Amino acid sequence: MTEPLFFDTDCISAFLWVDNESILSKLFPGRIIIPKEVYDELSHPGVNRVKGLKAQVDLMLQAGDATIETITVGTDTYKLYRKLTSHPDPGHKVIGRGEAASISLAKEKQGILASNNLRDISDYVTEYGLSHLTTGDIMKIALDAGYINESQGNTIWVNMLARKRKLGYASFSDYLAAHKSETK
């Protein structure tokens, strides 16, 4: 896996809120793409006052572990972004700017979408044939790579849940148990 990963706000902030963005930097050095719309959301004064998420991302940018990607007006990527944020196809819902930017860029650049918001994005993942990772998937990759053990994963997971991250499982161990059959 060498494709770029396009992170939406929820997925990257799960790691930022608990000061574990180093997991991302170790697993995906130079492959972390943060759409400008996501960076703007992380820079929002309400979010940034509580926890300097922008400062954490800025450190990742300075280290070369992440880059910001801007969508150019008039491109196919921009047309898809506008469609997803304002005029989706019938039967689809309008989604947030960070999610839409991540989906549009992942589609255009043939990268991987990193998002936890399955309710809003799963139809688009299927429709556009996108590769997709959630926070749980990333944590499992970190476990397999030896960067964390299951106990550390459970501690990180609990801290993410305490920060109101929606991960779908009560613990990392529960996530692993539910996804055992997928790794065989």
C-alpha cells in the first residue's frame, strides 16, 4: 500500500485529540493528505481553543509527514466536491465539506479515503469504488506493524471515545474480535 490517504476531519482528529498522530506518521509517512477544507475545520477557533489541533497538524506538515491539498476551481474534482456538498444525485444526501473534499480527492488521485463517518460516506465509497480505512482499520495496521499492542490500543480507543469520537465499538478488542474474519 503506497497510495496517498485523504483524511476527513473526524478520522484525523480521532488521533489528534488523544495526542497519537505519531501513529499516522509512522504508518504513512509522507502519504497523509489533509484537504484544505479539513485543515480549515481543524483551524476553527472553537476547536482550536480547546485543543490545538491546528498546531498538531502544522507540526506534521513541517516534518513532511503530511501535506495539504487544495481543490482547484473548475476541475472535475471541484465539480464532484460541489455536487457532494450542495446538489447530490437523487437518493444521496448532502455531506460536509471535509468529507466531500476527502472523497473527491481520493477519487481523482486514486488514493485511500480515511473516514469514520460510514453513515454519510458508504454509498459514495461503493459508487466511486474507493479504498477506505476507518480509525479502527488504522489501529489494526498499527497493531500488525508492532507500533502498539492490544492493551495500548484499548487505552487509545477509550481516550478517543472520551473525546466523543464515534468508533462503532466499545473497545479496540471488540473491534478486533468483530473483524477477525476479515483478516483470514
